[in-house]
Amino acid sequence: MFNAEKVKNDCVNWIRDFFEKNGKGCNAVLGISGGKDSSVVAGLCVEALGKDRVIGVLMPNGEQHDIDCAYALVNHLGIKHYVVNIKDAVDGLIGSMPSDLPLSFQSTSNIMPRIRMTAVYAVSQSCNGRVANTCNLSEDWVGYSTRYGDSVGDFSPLSRLTVQEVKAIGHALGLPRELVDKTPIDGLCGKTDEDNLGFTYAELDRYIRTGEINDPEKKALIDRKHKMNLFKLELMPCFEPVFD
């Protein structure tokens, strides 16, 4: 039985301990999308460190249709925030690519989260910060993140928690329901996460925690994605020389 209140309190203490050992007096800095993950991580950091030590970075790519959700979160928590519009950087990088390079949709769409993380780290290094990763276990399990984009950070409060567990913690934190229960959209192609994945987070979370799933085709799809994307969760392979 998942005890959201206990896990929330344990995670808050873990964040405090991380900062005590890895940046005493530093600030927690994170990208704010207005979705459940960044909302919950920001809420946990506020409870752990106080609102004066949490900084949000809002990063629309030109116009962002749900930017109001990101503003709602930072206003609800009362945290300092910066707005960095990444459109010029994204367009400039794509426009600078060689004309004969066959850019795929995936390669161009992943530029956005990688530039966003560049912006978050620039803010963090300017504000005595440590960057909070906002990925959860469900997304990591099937590789639903961009390597060196939203997959990175200095500490990760949610990477061992499923989507359903993250949402339960969000409610325990008293965050606005419209943010915690917001339908997740990747922000790249306009589809929901579940449309892109081919299964629901409820199905995935049940499979992760119990090994049970009703649809054998969805089981095969999850297993395939998990195997293909395991490299994202591992350290970069390094050559180990042998000296005589």
C-alpha cells in the first residue's frame, strides 16, 4: 500500500540531506512546465528548503498554449522565477545545420529539451543553484525523455516513483488539482504522452509494480521500449585501460 504522506516526508528529508551534503545554502533550480512532475518537484523543494531557495525557469518556445499553468504553479508556491523564451535559440540552431544534413523530426524536436536544460543550468550557475531533475520512474522505464535534455539534473526526487505515486504526492502537498491531474502532453508534437506511448500510465505503472498487464501486445511494447532505452539510465561506457 502506497503511503503518499510518508513518502512525501521521506523525500523532503532526502532533499534536505542532499543540500546539506552537496550545496549547503544553495538554491534548487528547475524548469517549470506546469505539468505534474515539475509541480511536484517544486512543491517538494519548497517544503524541504523554503520558498526563498527555490527558483523556477519557464521556457516557452515562442508561444506556449498552457503557459498559464506554469505561472499558476510559481504563483501558488510563491517562488522566484525567470522566463527564458527559447525560440530564437531553437530556430538559430536548426537554421545553422548544414542544408544537406537529413534532419529527422526526432532530432529537431529533441533540440528543444536540450536547449531548455542549457537554460536551466545557466540560471542555476548564476544563482548558486543545484538543478532538480523532474523525470519519474514510469517515463524513465520506457525511455520517454530526451538524453541530455529533461533526463539530467543534479538530484532527482521522482525517478523511483511511478506516475500514479507522483500524483498522490502532489495531492498530499496540497498542489492545485488542475496541475497534478493535468493530461500530460510532450510539448513537442502536441500529442498526449499516452497517445505517443501506445498505453496508459495506469497500465504501465501496474506492470512496473506488479508485473501484471492484461494486453499481451502492450506488454511486448513496454518490454521493447524498456530494453531499447536502458542505455539512458546507465553511465556513459568508458574504456578501461589495462596497464602492465
